[in-house]
Amino acid sequence: MVDLAPSGVTLGPLDDIVGYLLRRAQIAVFEDFGRRFEALDLTPAQFSTLVVIAETPGLRQSDVAAALGVQPPNFVALINEMERRGLVERLRSGEDRRAYALRLSKAGAALLGRARDAQAEQEQAIRTLIGEPERRRLMQTLRRLSGI
Amino acid sequence: MVDLAPSGVTLGPLDDIVGYLLRRAQIAVFEDFGRRFEALDLTPAQFSTLVVIAETPGLRQSDVAAALGVQPPNFVALINEMERRGLVERLRSGEDRRAYALRLSKAGAALLGRARDAQAEQEQAIRTLIGEPERRRLMQTLRRLSGI
DNA sequence: TATTGTTATACTCTATAACTATA
DNA sequence: TATAGTTATAGAGTATAACAATA
């Protein structure tokens, strides 16, 4: 006969561990992203791909994949889908005919415009929650933490 | 004939998006965790499970799973593996014979001790990187961000 | 020989439906 | 009829090996 503990669970020490809190916050923010981007039908990976291509049109697939930390084989399916939807164009390079130069289509640029708006709204929600000075401070700290 | 852009990729606006920086920092911190916990053979999910059970011995599986945000079916395999390794004990409850009361074994408590040391070292590395006041401020902000 | 993009594949995480044994 | 734990399964995300075309 063993007794069960009453179900009032406490996370205890977990609530003072940066990695744990980082994970929980990341999940919450990504779920919020999912709700905001549902109508646009864009995942975080697709959104960041559009942003990088818009920033530097003509990049090779491998450069974009490396910048985003995606393995080249996994990036193929991601670009296939966005090309199928008419958001991204693959253009064979004249200099190196193995490589594609990636560009946004008109539709891709238009969708990215709407996506940036949705993204700005999320950033505004974060500002409302923690304040702008704290948001800037958080971003600075997160950049440093990436170098652990 | 299409020109490729020179491969100097810039992430552009992504570097000012909290969600993106959160994800990058979380990946970096979890990779660091992976290196530190390699010898202990513990994943973040296993470590947090040990912590919660140690904090409140006798909890049911479903309570621990809910506290950690793991679906009950996925939690079964996690507990199976830790029971197989002799770290966790499943004890049939007398009050409710459907439920298990979870406890750490001696070996589980010992391994958790070593894991807490490894975890404290990671926390110290973070202190070295960003300073203790900033670490406390970060944790507070992350807790608030989880409520987005 | 090396590199770009690709295919095939496998492994981890996560989510849902449906079962069993108890309540 | 409902709940605790379980099984089966399917979908993402991520990783590596090996190939064709081109350099």
C-alpha cells in the first residue's frame, strides 16, 4: 500500500534554471506565432527564409540554408513547397550552373509584407507585456547567450 | 543568365525579433546542456522529470507529465526507460489501483545529485557570460514571456 | 577531385485515437 | 460513465550517406 502525493505539483528548482525558462518561453512565443501566422500559412522556418531571401536576393540555396542553420537536404523540401506555392523562384545561375539563385516572386514579396505586419504585431504584444526597454535588453542578452 | 549574390549573408531583420533570438539562444543552451550531460546520459526531459519527482515523491505519472507539458502517451516511454535504468520506481497506489506513485530509487537520487552539479556548472557558465544580475533579470523576463 | 543540389532514410519529438483495468 | 496508464500510429523537425550534374 503506497500513498500518492496530493496532486499539487511544484516545478521546484526548474523555475530557476535559465535553460528551462528559455525553452518554456520559446514554446509560448512560437505558439503565439503559430496563431498569428495561421491565416498566412507560414511556419517560422518559412518566414525566416523569406526574410533572408528578401534581404539578399540571388543567394544560393546552400547559403540561405547555412545562414538559417538548416541542413541542405532538409532545405530542399522547404524551398520546393514555397516554389510550388509561387512564393520563391529558383533561377539557374550563369556563373555556376549547379547553383540556383533564389528570389522572391511578386506574390512572395506581397505575402512577406503581410507577414512582417503580423510579426510586428507580435513584437508589439511583447512590448506590451514586458516594456520596450526590457525587450531591447532581452534581445541583447539572448544574442550573448547564443555564444555559450 | 542570372547572377548569384556574393555569399555574405545577413540575417537582417531576424536579428531584432524576440522569437528568433529566443530560438537561437535555446538551441545553443540545450547543445551546451547536451555536452555537459553526455557522461550522465540524461536528456533535458529526463533531468526535469527527476527534479519534479524528487521535489514531490509519490506523484502520479499523469501529474508529472502535465507539470512538464508532456503528453501522457509520450511520458510512458520516458518513464519506462528510466525504470529500466533503475532510476525511477513505479509503485501501485493503494488508494487508486489504476495509478502509479513515482519515486526515485537510491541510484536515481545519486544520479540526480551529479546532474544538479552539472546543471549548476552550466548556470555558472551563464553567470560568467552575462553576469548574475542580468541572469536574474533574464529569468524574470522569460517567466513573464511564457504568459504571452 | 570537390561542390551544389538532390534522394533516401532514420531518429527524435510531439500529437491523437483507441484500448485495459480500474473507479 | 469517467479516469490512469498504455498501445499504436502519424506528423513534424533534424541528421547522415550517397548520388548526378557541374566545377
